[in-house]
Amino acid sequence: MKVAIFGAGVAGLSAAIELVDRGHSVEIYEKRKILGGKVSVWKDSDGDSIESGLHIVFGGYAQLQKYLTKIGAENNYLWKDHALIYAEPDGKQSFFRKANLPSPWAEVVGGLQADFLTMWDKISLIKGLYPALAGNEEYFRSQDNMTYAEWHRLMGASEHSLEKLWRAIALAMNFIEPNVISARPMITIFKYFGTDYAATKFGFFRKNPGESMIEPMRHYIQSHGGRIFVDARLSRLELESDGSVKSAMFSDGQKIEADAYISALPVHSLKKVLPASWLSHDYFLNLHQFTGSPVANCQLWFDRKITDTDNLMFSQGTVFATFADVSITCPDDFQKGDGTANGGSVMSLVLAPAHQLLDLPNDVIIRLVMKDIHDRFPLSRDAKLLKSTIVKIPQSVYKAVPDVDKYRPDQTSPIGNFFLAGDYTDQHYLASMEGAALSGKLAAEKLVSKLCN
């Protein structure tokens, strides 16, 4: 069977891996010159790796890790110290370390030892978060009618812990504030991470996501007979009389036909090419409930080290929510001799919330970022900034606001030979690389089950 996949992000590549393993003919069409979608990386004219975002592997990313092992990339990432590290003013750091106990006691004891939480914070969190730790999927979905901030207060958890601890988590997860994000994804994460000791481990790619993960995925697919086309922007779908897909047309006039089609496009891109007749189905009409979260990624090259932390870091009250010195966390890239790097720090920072930043000139954004860098890292005050880059993404992962979760579509559409993949589709994880990998797997499995049996 010939399958055409639109989009070469983690979801599309995962679906392709599943299908080539089953012996099907697979063709992937990517509108850009590079693969990877939201985790794409490219080299600029200086030879520096420019990342679309700071992407890490969590211990709980079980499906993604299976794919990394399958494609021979299981050694392409490194686990870091099991801790949440918060950067504080003047170079101080606060820690939330898991105790060496089974979950959830590892988290409870770790929380009691966290030095940036007051005793009332700790007591209120233990009491308030119990419903999440004890909850099931039905409970999580039932809480999608309120924001996380509302749920947090309803459970009696403290305001200080909301601002100090959970705001950074919400911004890191969906790039939106606790008073915007739905309670559903936040408490789902509490359950996953609070009942599985290894789930919260952070793993950094040895190089970058492009070379350490996307390139091995590409190689695996092509070595198993799959074909990948870049600069291939889908413009419309042509239909049979029964409404199924007959062919796909691209912006350059190319036309292709396949037995089945998978859209692994971002939901905002998919909405632009949906045939008007399909909107009679609530399944497709409901896709218009989704909007993307804006985010920006900033990279800064310094002439000296400004930190020695080999891990993901969080920050509250700064332009950036999560960040890392990738010259330390990624030992096979961003090193002396790699482009601009001269042995100094290379900071990769996720700027969120970003809706007020996207229209600002890059030099203004850099000034705002540097102000916060100088506040958090005293060594940066005497360091020379060698280079800075900003990557703006107006619509990244779907915005997980209240009452949207119920619209997440199944991978099987009402159209006989058309399927969806993407982290916005219905799978038990959330908007993430793991969610994308799971969606690709499910789309391929459901396609095969429907059309090959």
C-alpha cells in the first residue's frame, strides 16, 4: 500500500517508521527545506546550530525512547541530575530534588526539602495535589473546564507555590500562564511525574535534536524504502465522488496519488487545506477550536562561561521560562571550534509567554533577555556577547486552554483514506515530542487496521 504523509516533524516521521516496518510504500512531503517541524535545527552561515526550541527527552517519553532505540540513536542523549533547578537573582539557585524513595514519596519528601517553598507551601501542596496523584483519566478530563490557577486555588494550594513553582512549569509545557492553561494537562503531568520516579529525568541530546534524532529517523526511513521530499508545500486535496482523497496538489503544480494519506501538519496549517465539503463533519469543523501558542527561542554565545550548571534550568520573573547552557549540556555541539563558540557559554532560552514579544525587533528582545541574564548570572556582567539569535514561532503547540481537550480528534477521520497525526490529536500524552510520537504510531496502526484487514 502506498501512503503519503504531509509533514516531516516527529509525528510524521514516527508514522513513517511504523509503516515502513510493515513493508508499505511511504512518501513524506515537507514544505520546508529541513525536517523536524517544531524540533528542527539548521546551520547558519557561521556554522552554528540554530534551534527552533530547547528540546529535551523526559524519562517518561516511553514511545519516543523506543523509536530512538529502533533507529540506533539510543546513545544520542544523556541523562542529567534528577532535580528541578530554579535560577535566582545574583547567581543563587533553588532546588527541588527527588528523594531516593519510590514515587510518590520521592516527590513528597523532595518537596518538603525544597528550600524555595515555605512550610505552608509544602503542606498546602501535599494536601492540594493529592486528587491529581490519585486521579484517573476520567477525572483529568473532567477538570478541563477550568484553568490550572483556578484548580490550584480550589484545592487550597498556596499562591506563593503557584507563582514560584508551577508558573514556570506551565510556561515550559505550553508557553502560557497558569491562569490561561487548562487544569487538565497540568494535573495529568502531576500524575505521570508524581507516580513514576524516572519520568521526570531530563535527557539532553549530545548534539542537537536535528543531528541526534531527526537525522537518524530520516536515515532509518530511507534505508527501509521510504522517500522524503522537501520544498513540497501541500496546496489542496482533490476528492473522489465519495469524498475520499483522490490526489494531492502542491504549490509547484506537482500532483501525487496514494492509497492513503496522513496529515502530520500543524493544526493551523491543516485548516488551510481542508476541503470545504469536509467541514460538514464536526470532526473537521472542530479543528477550528485549536490555536497555537506563540513562543520564541533565543540563543546567546558568550566569550566565557557564565554558569557551570549541567541541566535544564527554570526561572520565575524573567523573560525566559526555561533554559540551559548547551555548551555544557550538549557535549558534541556548541563547543570551541563549532561556529561562533570559543569555549564560553552558549545559552538556549525559551521565551514565554511570547505574545507581547513577537512584534518587537530582535535587538529589543535581546536587551530584555540580557537584562535578566545579568540579574541571574553575575559572571555574565563582565562577559562579552559574541552573537545572538532569535527564532519566533507565532503558532507552536496547540494552546491547551479550558474546554479544548474534548475537541482533540481521533487519528481516524470520517474520510475513508485520510488520517491525522500530531500532538493535538487524541492520545494520552500532551503537546510534546512524546505526544507527537504517540500520535504518529496511532495514526499508522489505525490506518493499517482499517485499510489492510
